[in-house]
Amino acid sequence: MKNTSRRSFIEKSLQAATAGTAITLMTHTSSEAAVPKTLPIFSHHVFFWLKDNKDKKAHDQLLAGLKGLGKIEQIKQAHIGKASINDFDKPVTDASYTFSVLLLFASKEDEEKYLVHPLHKKFIEDNKHLWSKVVVYDSIAL
């Protein structure tokens, strides 16, 4: 496997994540690195802590529920993940959560439609008893 820098990895990941949803324009000058200029504008990043991390049934149910959210049409890209840590960033990385889901939207308005979508409401109702904590980070592109 080829060694790549963290910046290169992130740039290539962003390019891959936006393929098919937006044309990625790259600029490069002596004062700035090549950065994608067209990305989904709004991100909704949610972290879940299961009440019991050893409960496989709860784990599988929450994972299936998260995957089911992908049917909601406003979502442009989705990433479901689990904690990953390495020696480089161990001092600053919180790996205490069970799952994270990163959802990308074309606009804040699309994210607001997602929040009230029947599938999202059903996901919460069917799974809220499984988690002890949920943290949400929303951001809009600059």
C-alpha cells in the first residue's frame, strides 16, 4: 500500500465522497493547497453510545437502523463508522462512542427536511432505548 500524507488522504476522500453529487473543482496556488471547491454544503455528524456495548443484538439493531436512514432522498452522501484510534492522535481522539454517522446534504434546508422525515422519526422511536448518549455536530461549509 502506498504511503500518503493525512492531508492527501483527506483530499482524496473528499473527492471520492462527492463523486456523482457535485463537480469538484481544484485550485492550487503557491499559498494554498489544492482544495475541493464544490462540496455538499451541510454536514450532520452524529455520535451514538450504546447503553451496553457488549449487547450484540442492540449493536446490530442500531447499525441496521443507521443503514436504513440512507433511503432518505435528501442525503447526498453517508458514512457510518466506529471509533478508530492510532498512536499519532491518541491524546486528542475520543474513541468512547459506539457508532458515528456523517450525513452530507446539499443545503441546511435539506437537512431540516431530513430531521422531520418519517423514516428519521421512526429510527429515533425504534432505537432511542438502545443508546445512553447522542451528540450531534452540524456544520455549514464556509
